[in-house]
Amino acid sequence: MADREQARPLAPAIERPSSEEDDTTPHPRKQAHKKLIKRCACPLVFLLLLAIVIIVLIFTVFRVKDPVITMNDVKITKLELSNTMTPRLGANLSLVADVSVKNPNVASFRYSNTTTCLYYRGVMVGEARGPPGRAKARRTIRMNVTIDVITDRVVSNPDFRTDFGSGLLTMSSFSRVPGQVKILNLFKRHVVVKMNCSTTFNISTQAIKEQSCMRKVTL
């Protein structure tokens, strides 16, 4: 019996993978997880770079700059004088202001009705409204604004005869231009340009002798 047990063949040894081989062999779930991370990471990186580029453009190229209004010239029209060489009460008196609007932006500037008020010695003596329009990108447009002056308010002022006799007339004006700048049909910025001017012009030559303007832009 003992010989037979010794002669019986031993069972073949089962080879088991070592712990090192288990660690180095990638698991199918881990591989799928890594591929998913890579697929999601690429679009996220692209969107992040796109957002950075858009932000940089908004603060550099597409940054909204202030439109500039300039009073180029003022002329007197329809001036009717009396025997004393002063405007008659009830006479027609008009001023034509040559105004330019400069748009320094890369997008067009659309503005609605403009308003211009004229003052003499602190009293409003005239008002004019201009039509809406559009200033193209990095362009300057010019327009004539006709202001019908209430002559009675000018002539009845106690300082008028002295000013008229000196040949120089100083008036102040206030202009308001509301509008909108639209960039790439995505970004809209409402802009209101205001300008106060004090203008002294020669009555005989109808030329501006001195002018001082202050601009204010509200976004």
C-alpha cells in the first residue's frame, strides 16, 4: 500500500500571478475612466481658451470707447436789425451749428434724436432737435443743427446792448446725444454723450473767436 501511494503522480502545481503583475496590468474599468477624462478635458480646455480670448478682445480691441462731439462752427442766419443796428423785438434769428460726431470704436454707433439747448446769460433762448443717425466704425460724421433763437429773450437782457456793441456775443450750449454701440451683435452698450460749450463769436464776421467745451460720457 505504501508503495502504491508513493507511485501516485503528484497534481500539477497551479501558477498564480504575482502581486506585482496584478498591479501593473490595467483594469478595464480604469482604462475606460481615463479615456472619459481625456475626452472631457479637451472640450473644457478649448472652451477655457476661447473664454480667455473673448475676455482679452473685450478689454482691448472691442472695448467701448467714448464717442466725441465737437462744435466746429456757428453761424448767424435770419438776422434782422433795427435802426439802432440791434435785433428787433420779435425778429427772426437763427443759429446754425456745425457739429461732428467721431466714433473711435470698431463697431457702429447708433444714436437717437439729439437735443441742443442755447443759453444767453443763463437764460435759455433756443432749442433744437436733430434726427437720429449712425456713425460708422472709426468714422466721423458732420451735421448742421439749426437753432431758432427767441429774440425777445436776448434783446430784453440788460447786458445785450453792451455785448452787441462790442461786436462779440458769448453764448453757452448744452448738447445731449443718446445712443448705442453694438459689437458682433452680441454686446450692447448704451452710451449718452453730453457736451457743454461756451462760445464767443464775432457778430460781423460770424466766426468763432473763442470756444471752450466740456464733454461727459455715461455708459
